[in-house]
Amino acid sequence: MDRFLQILQEFGLTFVPLFVAMDAIGVLPILISVTQDMKATERKKTILYAVLTALILGLAFVAVGKGIFVFLGIDVADFLVGGGLILFLLAAKDLITGKMIEAQASVGSDMVGVVPLGTPLVVGPAVLTTLLILIDQYNLAIVIISFMLNLGIAWVLLAQANRVVAFLGQGGVRATSKVVSLFLAAIAIKMVRQGILAIVG
């Protein structure tokens, strides 16, 4: 019984930080903004690629742990700066040109699903940092279960994008897109600032 309670406690202590770090609810409006010109079927495909990318990246990171950072000579601060710059450029492009991603055959739903949705939005520096901390503190199997459950929840939430688009209409989606891009730019600057402070600190 004590062992069962300990497992439940560890699950809670790993699930909650990952849920906050992943912030699927916050990613939903960004997903709508990025995929505003896509059809419903294309948007579903994009979400699938985003979730698969996040799953592979997260599990790969858990598998290699700190080793990959040491091998490549990088750290979490570098992830923050790099991810922040990518998000800022995408947000700025949307504000200036009206399109975050060009709707070309070469940049299909698979590519959009990988970047920026799969990473750094669904699984980015915050999730990777959280995983790095958790695998040092708790049972590895519990951390993986918590991560995959959070990813499943994110998938369910992001799958509601089509319903949100249908409710808002095309005009509402485009208006929301501009507001989201402003917030995305601010989030990007915050990520870059945190990364720089960590590097020089």
C-alpha cells in the first residue's frame, strides 16, 4: 500500500510540472493561427505530425539525458535562445505579411507540424528542462508515463482546433491570429531573455 501511494505521489509530482510546461491550452490559439489557411483534413494531419514530433523528441531526450548536451556542447540556455528566435521570426512574419507559414507544396502540413508546432511549441525548452530535472529525481518509467499522458491530453485539446475555427469563422480566425502573433512575439522575447541571462549569469 505504501509503495502504491508513493507511485501515485511521484506520478503527481511529475505530471503537474509537465502539464504546466507543455501548456497545450496556450498552444491551441497558436495552432489556429499557423494553420488558418489549411483545410480541416490538413489541420488534422498537421496536429498528428506535431504530436509525433513532440513524442520522438521528448523520448529521445529522456533516453540520452544530459549526454546529448555534453556531446554537442550546448545547454538549455542555448535551446531557449534558439527556440525564441524561431518563434519571434515567425510571429514577426505573420504581423508583417499576414502569413506565418507560406502555403507552398514544399512547406506542407508535415513541415509545419514539425516546426514550429511539434517543437518548440508543444515540446520546447520548458518541457525539455522539466524532463531533465524529473529524470534525476523520480523513477524513469513514471516520468515517461507522465510525459506520454500529457502528450495525449495535448493531442485531444489540439484536435478541437477545427471546432474552434468553425465557431470563429474565417474573419474571427484572422483577427485572433494577429493578437496571438503579438503574444507569441512577447513569449519569444521572454525565452531569448531567459536564455541570455542564463548564459551570462
